[in-house]
Amino acid sequence: MNNGMKKISIGVEDFKLIIDKNGYFVDKTLMIKKLLESNAMVTLFTRPRRFGKTLNQSMIKRFFEDEITKQGERIDNSRLFEGLDISRCGEEILQHQQQYPVIFLSFKDANKYTWAELYPRLIETIRDEYIRHSELKNSNKISDPDFYKKIVSGNADTTDYAMSILRLSQMLREHYGEHVVLIIDEYDTPIQAGYIHGYYKEVIQFARDILSSALKDNYNLAY
């Protein structure tokens, strides 16, 4: 057995993990180039299940994000793209690498039988992303630090959560002085669950409020 052979990473959806474990990866990094050249602020990807949407979003996240550990140390993700197509695209594209704060939300587990079960799951997903950006906790650059603490502590109300993605993008822009990349995976999963299980009215109102505020005329977004 050749230890240098690449492995087929079945079920792995984290781009970093595949690269670090020497897994097979079909190079789709030129998707990032197309995103940058399209100059579109909002892009919707519609593909069948198991088509690689989550993996590609993980790849996009790793390219744009200047990742910071809980200890405040910088994680250099540029090595993950060495030898891939995007690494040969020139300075015009590579100047964007690790230059943006990233919000990454996945609603893949937001599939419950009732609105009473689903709503806390949605809130937990949002709260987890706030916690991931713990650099905001002690930032003296954000205009409303109490809002960050309110979401993390779980003391926010429905109106706060409806504005939470917009407000997180604002805080990240204020903290870093750079516009934000927002990635939302499986945004339709809770909506489908509501339709199937009979609470569509509740979930569609929440989804409309949170997505509209985050995506429509949000000055804080780069992509």
C-alpha cells in the first residue's frame, strides 16, 4: 500500500480537513474567481443533494477568512490552496485571500416536527456563530457591545434574533474595518420542515425577517 496515495474522504464536508488528511478533492477553486469577477453581492447556489454545496461553501470560507483562535492567534489558511487552480490566478484574485471576516451559518439540522422545537435550534445556530466571533466580546470598536452580549447570553427576544445576522455583519465590519462575507448553508431546510409539519406560517415569517435584513441592502456585506 502506497502511503502517499490520496484517500477518498466519504462524508467529509470540511475543505480544511480534506486537504490536511490528503483526501481526494475535485478542484473547484475557480468558483471563487467567478464569484469575485461577477461583482454580485448576493449569489444563490441551487444544486441537488450530495452535489458538494457544503464542501464548496467550506472552501469559500477558508479562502476569505482570516481565522482567529480563541487565544487570539491567527490561523494562516493560504497553505490549503497551494497547488490548486486559484493559486495561479494572479494578484488581482489572490489579494482577496484572508481579507474578510466571514459569517457562516448552516441550518442543516433545523428540521423539527414543531415550531416550538425548531425555534430554539435556529437560535442556537445564530448564537454559536456569535460565540465563534469571540473577538467581538471585548472590542472597543463596535457601536453596540450590549447587543453582542445579549445574543450570547440568550437574553434576546424574537425581534433581536430577526436582526441578528445584520447586526453581526455590522459589528464585524466595525471591528475589522472590512466588509463581510456571509455564507448560509441549507437556508431552506427549516422552511421545508415548516411546510411538511404544519407550521409554515411561523417559520416563513421568521425566515423572511432574518434573511431580508441580512441580504437586502446590507451595506456591511462584501459578498
